[in-house]
Amino acid sequence: MKRYLAVALGILTAIGGFVDIGDLVTNAQVGARFGLSLGWIVVIGVLGICVFAEMSGRIAAVSHRATFDLVRERLGPRIGLLNLVGSMAVTLLTFIAEIGGVALALQLVTSIHHLAWVPLVAVLVWLVLWRAKFSAMENVLGLLGLTLIVFSVALWQLQPDWGDLGRQLALADKPAGEAWTTYAFFAVALFGAAMTPYEVFFFSSGGVEERWTVKDIPTMRANVLIGFPLGGLLSLSIAGAAAVVYGPLGISVETLGQVGLPVAVALGKVGLALAIVGFVAATFGAACETGLSAGYSLAQYAGWQWGKYVKPSVAGSFHASLVVFVLLAAGVLMTTVDPIMVTEMSVVFSAVALPLTYFPILVVANDPDYLGEHTNGRFANALGSGYLVLVVVASLAAIPLMVVTKMGTA
């Protein structure tokens, strides 16, 4: 039973990583605008994050050390610092957006402006980061987040033309009237969202905190192969529901409320209520992940004692950094910046930072000094190398496409 419950860590990572506030809105926007013609990016992203998350989890299980810790040791402090700066910038942007996303979801329930919720949400996130056990995060947030499956049910209930959706997914062609540059921009953004760096850092650091060993590798792989594809399925369902409801009307999606409307159309108030529960759980789970990932990365680079299971008196710098990150996120949000815009920016810059994250992981996963007989095989190296080419292309294209398309609005 314990091994089955351990899969919840992967479920939480998938929901937090794939279905956060930016992904909720971005997938709905893409679905309404492009149908499922960009769904192939989600599929490629799912496979990519599975490849590198498996490496990262295996590193943690065999070496009993987190990925970022070994990256600094294996490649040196300069490369480690470059990795730290890139990943921290993206992770903190995402952390800000996730806290704002929880506030937006609560606004849907209460009609109270999201800024009024930001301080309370920030305090709750800090309390979870400080006091809650991993088991509570996994079981409560992971299981509540699964209510987002209501989007899959809603898509089925909407009775779409499955043949047409299948053709959109298979042909991967832009709709008439859309520019190829805009299509490419959203492709890069979706790819960056699927493979955000904090996912692997949280996954491996969580494995160290849970004291994974070689015996836990099968469970870890189950986490990867169940959790991340689930996140991809939810993303495709959100895009598909938006494509069916908004696509024929030419309506764009700009708010979180519009994301949930297809569920209300298909399943009524009960369905919408479940969707909102999923919104809160997914964004809160993502806020916890990104906050911890930022703290993990900084502490592991600096050589501090770290961990949720370590008392603040022992890991004072780690816990203090979490307080600083929460205060920073709340402070930025109180300037009235749009959380959705922040996340859209973060997924673009995530694409830029991808090579800094995944190349070092591939290097460490091939080092027998750390992994012994559990280093990558030929198949894992072939997949990893292929994806490195993709992430480099995405990294080089992200900023030019963002400028040319004006964040996809041109």
C-alpha cells in the first residue's frame, strides 16, 4: 500500500507542473484559437519530461543526493551558478503566478477581488512549506487536483466531432488566418510549460526527502509514467473543451472563469464546482512545488542544510529563504500585476533556460561515480540527446518569436 501511495508524488508533480494557472489559461487560449493542432507539442513535452524526470529520480534514489547538488559538484560552481540563475528566475516568476492563480480561483468562488486573497494565500503557502508533511501535500492536493478530470468528462459530454479533433491533432497544421510565427510561438510556449525546470528539481529533492533507495526506482518510474501523462491528458482535455465551445464562435479566452465555462456548459453547476476545486488544488500545489524548488536550488548550490523534514533551527537559511520568496511573491502581486501575464512570460523564459537544466542532468546520469551500474542505457541516452537538440532549438527561438509576435498577439 505504501508504494501505491508513493505514486501520489508524481501525480502532484504532474498537476502542479502541467496544470498551473498559466497552463490552464494557455491551453484554453490555444484550444480556442488553434483547436488541437498544437496538441502534438503536449505529447512531445510529456515524453520529454518523463525522460528527464526518470533520470533525475534515479539520480536521487541511487546517490541519495538531489540533482542540483550533484550538478554543482560535477560541473563546477560557475556552471552551477549559471544553472541556478536561470532556473531561479523562471521558478520565482512561476511562484508569483501560482500564488496569484490561487487568489484568482478563490475570486471565482467568492466574487471578492483576487488582491484581497493574496496575503492570506501567501501565509497559507508558507505554512504548508514550513509545517506540512509531504504525505499531506501528496494526498490532499494531489487527490483534489484530480477533480480536473472533469474537463475530460466535459469534453466527452460535449459530443464533439472526434474525427475532426483527431485530424487537427494528427495534421499539426495552423488554422487559416493564423501566421506561422504565431503558431511557432505558442508551440515553444507549450513546450516550455511542459518541461519547466522546477519540475525535475522538485521531483529529485522530494525523493531525497522521502529517502528513496534503489528499491524505490520502480515506484519512482510509476510516478513518472502515471503522473506526467495524466498532466498531459488534462492539458489536452482543457484545450479540446475550449476548441469545441469557443472555436466555432471565434471567442478568445482571457480569464480563468472562461477556462471553466465549457465544463459548466457540459455538466452544469456541479461540474463547474469540481473544476474550481481543481483550479484551487492545482495552483496551490504548483505554488508549493515552485516555492520549495526555489529553496531547494538555492540551498543545494550554497551548501546549506535543507529540507522540509529538517527543523528551522538546523536549516535556518533554507527556511528563511522560503519566507523571503513568499514575501517577494506577495509583494509583486500587490502591485496589481496580472498573474496570468507573469506565467505566460515564465513559460517563454522557461524555454530559454531549458538547456541549462537538462544538459547537466544528462551528464550526471551518465557518471558511474554517482550512479554505478544505474547509469543511462543507450535508449535513455538516445532520447535524452534527441531532446537536448529540441530544447536548444526552443531556447534559441523563444525570444525572437516573442518579439516578432508580440507575445502571440500579432
